[in-house]
Amino acid sequence: MNDRPDNTDPDQPQRKGALIAIIVIAAIVVGGYMLSAKLRSSTATEDCLMAGRKNCAPIAADGGGVAK
């Protein structure tokens, strides 16, 4: 009745291509987000320096200098 074996799917190559495309698009979106975050940070530092301030480095809030 059916000439194809049960374990083969004729849409398998299309699904694999679509999955690869989704992974590539997700990687591009994540990379773009990371790049924009880095550029935003660099822009804030550059704006601080262009305003003539000298202490523009971000302050680490690790609490290392607080006595208990």
C-alpha cells in the first residue's frame, strides 16, 4: 500500500533548513543585542569624558570597602 518506510519523512530536509535558519537568526539577534549594550556603555563613558569629567569609570558595587 505504502511504498515508503514508516521512519522517513519527506519534509525532513525542509525542517532541517528551517531549524538552521532559526538558529542563525537567533544568533544574529543575540549578537546584535550584546553589541548594542557594549556600544551604549562606551557611549556613556565617552559622553562623560567629553563633558570634561575625569572620574568616568563605572563604580563596582561589590561592597569591598564597607566595614562590618
